[in-house]
Amino acid sequence: MENYKAYLFDMDGTLVNSEPLKGKALELACLDYGVIVDFNIYKNVMGESWQVVTEHFFKEANISPNLIEFNAYFRSHYEHLLRENLELNPNALNYINHIKSTGKQCAVVSSAASWMVEQILSQLGLKNAFDVVITKEDVIKHKPNPEAYQLAIKNLDILASDALVFEDSTAGILAGVSSGCDVVAVKHTFNQKNDLSLSKQAISDFGEMLV
């Protein structure tokens, strides 16, 4: 797995433990409208576009909130949860440092809004670790569409065959494969409903990539 020129990482769930936190923030935002939902329903739409995610919660909660207002509630809860609970996934930092020490390139390719990516990278001291960062605002079509990975590959000035993608969702893996990249799946307790079968390998700890 060291024959690639660049390593492209999804962020939520792949690099950091933020997927349950995002689900909890969505639950709390629904509670602001007086409705109790179980944050675990986020598992059913994890990795999908924000529109799909919010519509899933709105349907479950039977609410039709103003989206700007709902997003503001969500952001307040999510920022707090990130400050209190955000962690890198096991050995992610060691693996990134190993890649950089060999002179290879790294990128973050996320469907999350830029403010989410910015807070996470800043909070973890990783703002300078990546040569390219792609967020929701950089593309028109979101995962499982390959546009985000195609843009990252273009900005890194490499061929798709020279990139290895790390993803934790069905949508993300489809996006990586459709872009022409090899994909490694990252398993965790929150993505058990996702189909990881198109990946070349599945890991639970980035230390597995250092063996």
C-alpha cells in the first residue's frame, strides 16, 4: 500500500470519531423543536448529502423547520460536541505522519461544510498536514458522485491510479471507486449498515496500514 503518490481521506468517521457526534447534534436540533428522535437513525443516511440527512431526520421527527434556523441549531450543538468529544481515530496521526515522511501527498475529501472541516482540522492541529482540502462548497455533486475525488486528483496533479482513498460509507466508497481510485474502508461502530464490499481492504485501525 506504499506504491501510491497520494493518500485521500474522507474526514467524518474515517479520520475522526465525528459521525456519532453529528448524529447527536441532529437529535438535539430536533429537540429544539420539541421532538425526540434517536440519533442512531443517522446510521441509515451516514455519508449521504446534507439534504438527504436532514430530510431523513425531518421525516422521522415529523417537522418542517426553516432550514437556516435548523442548521443554526445544529451548528451550535455540533461545535460544542466537537470541542468536548472530538478524537482522531486509532493511529490516524501516526499514519499521516508516516505518509508525509516519505514525501507523499495527503488530502481531505469531505462532503461536510467547510466550517466543520475547518474546526476539526484546526482543533486537532492538522491544518498544515494536507496538501489539498475539498469540502461541500467545492463541488456541485456530492458523494456517491465522484466529483470531489476527481477535483482532488486534479489539484494534486496525479492520476487516479496513483491515489489511495480511505472511506467509511457506502456513498464515499462508491465515489472513490467511480473516480478510478483504489479504496480502503475504515470500519467503526457507527457504519455497520454500510456496504464496504467494493473496497480493496477494510481496517479498524490505521496501525494496520503501518505493518
